[in-house]
Amino acid sequence: MSLLSVQGLKIHFPVRSGLLGRAKDVIKAVDDVSFEVDEGTTVGLVGESGSGKSTVARALLKLLTPTAGTILFRGQSILPMAESEFRPLRKEMQMVFQDPIGSLNPRMTIESILGEPLEIHFPKLGREERREKSAAMLQRVGLPTDGLQRYPHEFSGGQRQRIGIARALAVEPKFLICDEPVSALDVSVQAQILNLLKDLQEELNLTLLFIAHDLAVVRHMSDQIVVMHHGKIVEKGGADAICEAPQHDYTKRLLAAIPHLN
């Protein structure tokens, strides 16, 4: 069953110039993109930097306003929704960002970072209940509970990404967008985070949209793969089929770019 359906998505940005700032041209960051994500599966969205992957992700969470197209979540069209109408769905759709240090407020303790979304989406929870839930989430992502009183800079890159995952999962979402979640990490740490995401998906029955530029990583994580290039989808299908018998030249180039040990 399809949890998310994207049809004909377009996101164009005007290029303005002159004294009056008139639009002289348009950048088609996303141009007629359509795909579906079935419940309980992982769809990998892959392409080079500038291909439009992250722009799609932000549109799915209504952080950007599309030029055209429809986005259905659980059969509901979310783009026409007012913020008050969409707010209950926000806790079901969460994102893990690429740069954990940039997405965690350096002035907040980990307890405050994890407790903030709980306070917003579960206002009836008391402070002690929020602390207990935050501690439980830290344990779930493999970190000790004594980290609640520490600050982001006191953790390694991999640990900060675990905290970012804990924050996203704190409000019990069903759909998780992972936007280049391991590209800023050392190779040895990448595998740990990828395995953690797979374990959490099975444990919590999550549906994932996994965004990356590394096709090998995307294949490891995904059931289906969508390949983007210059704002368009050039190929999509099963992960094994895409990687073993690519049809588009761009997909072939992405595969050729994967390093191999001699």
C-alpha cells in the first residue's frame, strides 16, 4: 500500500535581475517528478549534488512551496492544507539531516533538543515524562542516558547523527526522510549509522525515503531506487535491477563512479 505518492512535482525558482527585480529566467530545480513509497519499504533517491533530491525532500515536508504537482500522504493531498491542518501530520513525517552539527542547536542540552519536539506535539506530557522519553530514545540509538545533560559539541560526528535520529523518532513518526545522513561521516561510522537505520526501521515499522549521491549506499538501504539528474527522474525500479542492469547512461556513470578494490 502506498504511504506517499508524488505526482508531477515541479519546483521552479525565478532568476531576477535589474532594478525592479523582474524574472528574466527560471531554474527548474525539480521538473515533473513522480514516484511512490509503499508502506514499510525504503525508496532510495540518488543523484549528484544539484540534481534536485533535497529540494524534493523539503517539498514533501512543506518547507518549500512547489510550482505544480500533488503530494499525497495516506491518500490526503497535503499541499493545499493550511499549516494548522497539516500540523498533526508533521509528527508522522520527520527528517534526518545531512549535517548533524548544523541541525543541532549548540546552546541546548541533548535533553532540551529531544524534549522540544515532544513539548510541541505532545503538550500534555510533563517534564519528567519528556525526560524519560528522551532517555529511552538515546538508549534506542545506542547512546548512554547520561548524555542528556551534555551539549552537541561534546559528541563525535557519528554520535551527533544518532542524536539527530533520536530527535526525529521522538514524536513516533511513520515516515522518515534521511537526507544524505552519512555523507558527512567517516566510512567506518557510516556503516554503523546505516545498520542502525535498518534496525530501527524493522523495530518501529518505519517507511524511509533515503537520499544520497552514493549508489552503493543507496542499494544497501533500498527496496526501490529513483535516479534523478538535473531535476528529472531518468530511471526508477527495483534496487537490484537498477544496479545490475541500468538502462540510462547517467545511472551507468553513477555505478562506474563507485570505487572498487583491486
